[in-house]
Amino acid sequence: MNTNTILLLILSVLIAAGFAYFHYLYKAKNKSNLNLFLAFLRFLALFSIFLLLINPTITSNTLEIQKTPLVVVMDNSSSIPFLKSDKTANEFYQKIVSNTDLQEKFDIQSYQFDTDFLPSKSFTFKGKQSHIDAVAKGLQTTFKNKTFPTVLLTDGNQTTGNDYVYSFNAANKVYPVILGDTTQVFDLKINQLNVNQYVFHKNKFPVEGFIQYSGTQPITANFIISEGKSILVQQPISLSTQKRIAVVQLVLPANKLGLQVLKAQITSPKEEKNKFNNSKNFAVEVLNQKTNIAIISSLNHPDIGALKRSIESNVQRKVSVFKPNTISDLRKYNVVIFYQPNSTFKAAFEASKSLGLNAFIITGTATDYSFLNQQQTDLQFKMGNQTEDYFAGFNSQFNVFALDNIGFESFPPLQNNFGTISSRGNVSVLLSSTIRGIDTQSPLLAFTENQGKRTAFLLGENSWKWRSQSFVDHQSFEKYDIFIDKIIQFLASNPTKKPLVVEHELVYNSGDKIEINAQYFNKNFEFDEKARLNIAIINKQTKAVTNFDLLKGSNSYKVNLDGLPAGKYNFTVTELNSKEQYSNYFEILDFDIEKQFVNPNFQKLQQLATQTQGKVYLPNQSADLIQQLLKNEDYKAIQKNVITQNALIDWSYLLVIIAFLLTTEWLVRKYNGLL
């Protein structure tokens, strides 16, 4: 409280006392106790009003004891009861959180993880995934800049996410408690299957299987691939203590069109403790058509290689690269990409127009814009010779096809000549261009459709840097490659627009995220935000029907179907106002990834403990862990002086006091006939 406030308070006391004295004592004929009481009430009421007007700030100091957090994290996945450790895990957890000495020293906080990392004090052990990496990221976010120990109760078998050993902060000790029997038992496991999701009719496709062996004696096993009750191919393999991993490579024919669900299985004459990991279902879709794309360029540029790799990440696409003067026939191609066209492209443009091919035009600093203005009528280019860097701005209202923002604004700039770009017709802009944060009102990536012919424009070179940046951001090229595939799909598909467009996979694994996306367009083919979409799902075996509403996102409607049991399903998406429908099917394969392990991953958890200078414990060593935590002098409570400042105007009860004082004064005066 500063000097000015103190002086104002003293002045308030004097003024309030003066008013009360003048009204009840100075003017009174006799100074009775009643007058003194009324003067006191008037003084308190006036002084309280002055307090509110001055509004002094009240400062209070309190000492606060902050204990070190002790984080106890439980693996809530279904692998824990499968390893018969759920009861043991709960008992160990209760011993930690109920220990009075630990409660006195630490602020004990409980969490669980399966697919997500969440606070919890009770556990169901029904999670479909084990995401230990999410624990590391969650702890770093929740306890930023703090030093604390973590007790991690888990089997160490992660089924999704990045390698967790080096994800944890090395400055904070982690004490893994290993759940499950560490005794090595005989087990054969299909560790991984590599197979293309799409294959082409009458072609052959490879299947690669990685077989893992746990045991002490040499054994001969049989790797089988079957469809229904028919065995398609089988191969014997030998395993021993010196050869614990075997790689099997087989080739299968694609003789039937459509979705084919196959089963890979490893068998042996010896009995196993866990047979869930002896087989895996997988699916391939046999297609009868391939999209051929021609890239025409007079330059050697890294954009072309990056574009080719992105397009061919979808096995349905095949890319061929030509010089403008070397291509003679475009009839076998579905889409043509013109990279930085100039006058040497004239014959290629004319051939593309005569065949009615959709085109993807990519410009840059070597583009002849006068020539390009002559070859198309969608965009008008008035470009100078100065080179400029153009950054991307994502248009969330874009509705030509469904696409999420993969971080376009953070991508490196594309290079192009400086100038103005104007549209001559109906142009849909996905990415707008900015220069040093200023919107140029010009497109960077745009799409047009004119009399059934579709064209895409990317107005800048060095898009290979976008693919590299996407890998840095997401540790994978997948998101960027899907973005490019959406462009090619738009150009390669039938231009006839449908009011209801639905995107989904044909095959899902149990435990995977099952999501169906849909877009509904009105009669002007604009995304309809008022659409009412419903999906009816029919289990082919039980005939049970389940209905869900699709929820609206930024530019699409979505429904999450996680939790559906394995099986084959038909479904129909209906727009309830127009009755427009889309019908198809999908299959959920019976595969429980949490039942693929017979032992905990002792080695990984030991590495984690070493990396963070912690120690591995077994479920029967709870007393040792408690003792270790108690004797560790690194974890001490901190005493902090907490200064709190409160403005008097926030004290609402002061208004109640003022009202009470004035009301009491009025009633007393009324009772004594002084009014």
C-alpha cells in the first residue's frame, strides 16, 4: 500500500467522522447514547463507501510448500491381463500410492496410457494399443522444467509411436516396473508382414514375412499362406538359438479382381503358450487399371524426381518423364504434367488438347509466360524478370476435394517471377501466395474445370523442399505424398461431379482408427454446411444394423467407428434432406496386436532405466523401490513465499456491510421517531 493510498484513507476517516459528528452530535440538543450509536453507524457506512472509491490493494504473504511430483504411470492396455499381470500391477500400484512416507515426501500423481496418456486412479486394462512414447511427451508437457521421478508399470511392448527409450527426459529418473513373466518360453511369432495394398490383375505380388523364434532347441516350422480353406503356398523354415529371425519371401498370383483377404500362418509340431501371434490376416485389392502420368520438362530439376516419388508412392500410379521433343504419343497417358513450359512444348500442348487430357501445369523462373497465356485461358500471367519468393497460405474453405492442412504455411517458399496473376474463369484456390507476410491476392496452387477438362496450376518451383520439410515435421513423407496423390486423383478421375463424395478404406485392422469422411455439395456444387449425413452399418454375419450421425469438420463430415468388432460390413451414407446415398463395404480383420507378445520387453526397459539413471524393478520389489525413492536426496520439498494482491473492490461482502449499516441506521431512526 503506497503513501498516497494511506493519506487518502486518513482523509476518509476524518471526513466520515466529521459528517457523523456534525449530523448526530454537533446539531443534537443532547448527546445521548442513541446519538452516539447512530453517529457510529453513519461513520462506518461513509468510511466503507470511501474505501470502495479509493479501492486500495491488499497484499498478503503466505508460505507454500511445494513437494516434488512422483508420477506413477500404469499400462492400461489389454496385454497386461493377457500376460496375467493385471492383479499384480494393481497391487504394486496401491503399495506405492498408499505409502504414507511417500505421501509425506512427494506429491503423488497417477496416470494411465494405452492409445493416449491420461490422468487416472483406476484401470480397466482394455486399451487396444500401447503408446509409451506418448507418456514421455505428456510428462514433458505437464511437468516442464521440473525434476521428478517416474514409476512406469508396463510390459515394455510398444505397439504404436516412436522408439520410447530416448523420448524421456534424461534428467528425470524413470523406474520401470516390469509386468509379465520374464522366463523365456518356446514361441513362434509372425513379427511383420510386408505386402502391397494394391496389386494388378494377372500380375504377381510379393509377400515378405519376418518370423521370430524364442526357445532353446532347433526347430523346423512351416510358413503357410491360405485363402479360406485353400492353401495357396507354403514354405518350410529352420530356426535355432543362432537363427532367431527368418525372412520368408513368397510370390502369389493376382487372379481374381476385387478385395482378397488372405491369412499368413506359422505352424510347428511343438505346443506353444501363445498361439495368437502365429497368424496374421492381410488383404490386397486386385485392380484392373493403372493410371499413367507423363511429366514433360526441358529442364533437369529436383522437383521432377520428388514429384515422381510422391506420385508413385501410390502403386496405382506410374510416371514417365520426357523431353518436349521426344514424346510422340500421349494416348496411353491419363494425366500430363507440364513442368515450366516454353515454346518447345507446343506440340505436346496440342496433343494433350486433342486427346482431352487433364493437365498439371507447374511454372517457375524458366517458364515462357507469353507462350503459356496462348495455350490456356484459365489464368492470365503478367510477369516480369525479377525473381521472388512466394509463401503458401492455406484456404480452409477449399472444397474441390477433402484435404487437411499439413503445415503449408511453414513450408519453404517457392520461387517464381514477380508479377500479377489473374483468373479468367472459375478458379478454385487451395493455396494463396504471400510475400513477406503480405497477401498478393494471387493463387499459388489452383484448380479449374472447363467443359469437362480439369487443370491444376502450381505457380512456383522448388516444391521438392516442401516434401523434405514435410518429412522433418512428421518423420514421414506420407502426408505430403497423400497431398500430391489427391491432386493426381482429381485430374485422373471422371470429371462428373456427384453431390455425395465418401472416402474410406476397404480394410482395417482391429484396434486401428476407423474413420469415414464424406462431403455433400448443393446444386451449385458448393460444400453444404447444413447437410444432415447419417451412416447405416450392417454386419454381414449377424445382420445387425447400427446408425451414426456424421459430424461436420472444417470442410467435410466425419464419423469414427472405433470399437466395431472384426467382421465384414456393408454401409450406406445418406443425406437425410435430399435422400442422396452412397453404398459400399469394408472389412475389419481380426488382429489383436496386444496379444502378440509372450514376454515383457526387459531389454528395452533396461535401456530406458540406464538412459535416465533409474533402475528396473520387478513386481515383488515394491519395498526396494519405496526405499530408493525415500532415501534419494535429490527430491526435496521447496518452500515458496507467495505474494497475493487483492483489490478491495473485489470484496463483494463490503457492499453487504454498507447496505446493512445504512439499513440499520434508518430502522433505528424510524423506531425512535427521528425521521
